[in-house]
Amino acid sequence: MRELILLRHAHAEPAAPGQADLDRPLSAEGLAEAEAAGRWLAQNKLVPDCALCSPSRRSRETLEAVLGVIGYVDQRIEPSIYEATPGTLVALADAHNQSERLLMVGHNPGFEQLAALLHSGQTGDYRGMPPAGIAVLTVPAGAALEPGAAQLSAFWWP
């Protein structure tokens, strides 16, 4: 079995006048949520082999807070996660299929649509993924990431 962990970034500050969306930092609430996400991952023995993160500041700060709890893992900033479609995210996860447990940190609606697509086979079959929400998808060893191929083995939010 292989696991794909989707972590939506935690709550961010609203954009200041003239501030790019990519540069929005976590709020104090978001930092606490991200640390709680790290504790949940550690308590459930879901420490990833590799983490791929959106280049947005709020996503990077979410990952940093999680790693502060679980410890260092191989990590990469992946620009394609920002504003990604489920298809883009599947291709990215497939490109890292050597990881037994891959963590992706990014955004909605892409993450909740990806979770729905891999679990039920339909992107419209999602119910929402709150800030700092985590979806853990389990894929049989050797199976391709395709619609309906994964089991949603855990879902958590702060």
C-alpha cells in the first residue's frame, strides 16, 4: 500500500492592499492549526517520506510548522501545486510514486476535488476541506493513481 496525504494550508491573513495572494502569511490561528496538524500526523504515525509544497507563503509556513512537530523530511517547493487542477495534482503525485507516503501541501478547490476523484471517481463528489484539513488516501501497491483507485483512510481537521 502507498499513501497520499493532502494537507490544505492553514488559515491565512487576508491580503493587504497591493499584496499578492502568494505572499499571504498564516494567521496566529493558522499557525496553531498547522502545529495541530503536525501533532495529528505524528500521533497517527503518518510521517511522510517526501513533502511537496505550493510556493505560497501560507503553504510553506504550514509545512514548516508541521515539520517542526514531525521532524525533517525530504521537501520540495512545487510551483504546479498553486491553483492546480486534480489532473495536475495526479500527474505530480504519479511523478513521485517511489514515495511510500507522499505529503502534498496546497490549496482548494484542487485538493478536495483530487480526494473526491481518487476516492469516488468524481470531482463533483466533494464535501469541502477546511483550512489545515488532512485527507489520507491509500492506494494499492503498484496501482496507478486514477479515478476511484484510492480509499479515503482518514480525514482530519482542527
